[in-house]
Amino acid sequence: MNRISWTDRVGAQRTASTGSAAVFSTQKVVKPRRESLRVKWQLKAALPVAFVLFVGILLFLLATVGLTIAQRHTLLTLAAGGAVAICAALLIGVALVVGRPMLELQETIARVRAGDMDARVGFSERNDEVGDLGRAFNEMVGELQESREEIQRLHRTQMSRAEHLATLGEMAAGLAHEIRNPLAGIAGFIEIIGQELPEASSARGVLKEVRSEVQHINRIVTELLETARPKEPSMQVADLNATAEHALMFARQHAVNRPIEFEFRRADHLPMLEHDPGQIRQVLLNLLLNAVNAIDGDGNINVTVERRDRFATVSVSDSGRGIAPEHLPYIFRPFFTTRVAGTGLGLAMVKRIVEDHAGRVEVSSCVGKGSEFVVFLPLARESAA
């Protein structure tokens, strides 16, 4: 079975409307500060040297036990002075070789964090491990800068596309509204003409076809208007079993002359669910009518309501033709359809309504064996019956 899932992407799809600042906002993971004493690296470098110096003085004292006190004191003074000088030179060298690049790296990181993506460290030209660190840091900042520019470019493209689609949606809604008015007049004139024609007139067959086409156009315009101007769900606590059963009743009436068997399985212990019964009924009726149209000849359609973890689900399965694997990723796109008489808006509306309920739709299909659509609705708003 081929399966594809549409998860809850409402928030992601609306990110484009919140402005460019939202694109680059990131969540900072704040690590708890360690309670141990913070020791500077200079002191950490000096401690081993001081320890070696102290041990060396002890060994020197043991080695000069046979000398007089004055000789030992003179030699000890000279050795201690030389050791201190050597240690001081080593610390100064370490500070110049390591300390200065570390300070520069710290300042550069602060600049990058502040948004200066052109900041680079200057010690990357050195031919040692510190230079390797600088080159790696500069490369990382360069890649980060390229990624940020790519994100900005994609965001601008997304914003432009969103504005374009919004404009097209407004135009489509206005056009659909303007078409519906004269279309209603045409339908009325057809009814009047049909009443005045003689019973034996051959034009009655033509009028029947015209009436069917007018109804088809009206259905397309209505779906287009609902897609372009979606309504917010009117939430209320209701029985999902009753909602599904109501939709199944309309589907049975639509397929009354078809050799199709319907089976309904209700969830007896499902709690009352907060949802819009009208919209969810519209979702299920759309899935049921698609299932009816997918069956050639005899077939069966099963509707099952059940609870799965934190979701209430309604599955609609059929024994129809199935959906080709290459079509599965596109079936929820507006105007995508493989049916000659289809509008391609039904499943797009299904997806939108379910996502407005903070749910998702999953579909699995096998060519020649049928398809199954599962509507997931969250139980987060469940209420005691």
C-alpha cells in the first residue's frame, strides 16, 4: 500500500504572513551554568609550570645536600631565578601564541551573534593548529552567511508567491460570486422553458442536459468560492459518530441506484468531541462521494469511527480503482483531478477544513484494490458527555 500523510502544518503555512523576522528567529537552548569555580586559562597554564618548578627546586635541594649552606643558597638562588625567567618567557609566549587568538575569536563570535556575518578572524593565515582553527571558523561563518542569504531569498520568494496567491484568491472569489447570480437566472429560465414545452418535444432531452451542466457549473463555482473564502469552524461539543452517520446517510441517497454496500462502525466509548459538525460532515461526504465515483460496478464502502491515542479518527475505505502512486503527492492540491467531470477542489477543501480543526488526513491506496482516507481530529478539547 502506498501511504502519504499530511500533518498539521497550519502554523508553518502561515509563517509567511508574520514577517521576515519570524523566519530567522531561533530557539536558544540555555544550558545551566556550572556551579564550579571558573578559572582563567592563564592560571591553568601557570599551575603546571609552577608545580614543575617547585619539584625541580626540591630535587635541587636533595642533589646539593653535600654542599655548604652558602654554596647551596647561591646555587639555589641562581637556579630559581633562571627557572622563573624561563617560566615567565613560556607564559608570555603562550599568551601571544594562544591567548591573543582566543580573545580575537571570542570578539568575532560576539560580532557574528550580533548579526555581522562579514566578521572573520585574522589568525587564519597561521600555519599551525591555531591557524587551522581560524580557517575552520571562517569557513563555518561563510557557510552560515550563504545559508542565511538563501533563507532570505526563499522567504522573499514565498512572500511574493503568498501575495500572488492571495490576489488570485480574491479575484477567484469575486468572479465566482459574479457568476452565481446570472447562473441562478439561467437555471430559472430553463425551468420555465421546460414547463412550457410539450411532453413529446425533443427539446426536453436537450434541456435536461443543459440543466445538468448548469448544476455542474454551480457546483464548481460554489467549491471555488468556499476554497477562496474559507469559513472559520464553528466549534461545538457534539457526537462524532452522529456526524459521520449523517454524512453516510447523504452518501447512501446519492448512490441509491448503484450496487454499492455501505457499512458503518461506530465507536461506542468515544467522548463527545468539540468540532464543527457541518464542516466535518462536508469533509466526510466529500470523501464518500469520491469513494462512490471510484467504484465501477459492485463494491463496498466502509466508514469506521474509533479512538487512536490522542485522536478521534474517521476512516473511509472503498474497493474502487485506487490511486496511482505518482498521483498521491498531488491529490490535495487545488484543481488537481484525474476525473473528467472533477473540479479538483474537493480534497483541497477537505485538507483545509481538517487542518483548521488542528487535525490531519492520511491516505493509503493500492491500484485496483481501493483506497482509505483517515481523518484525525485531536481529543485535546474532549469534554465529558
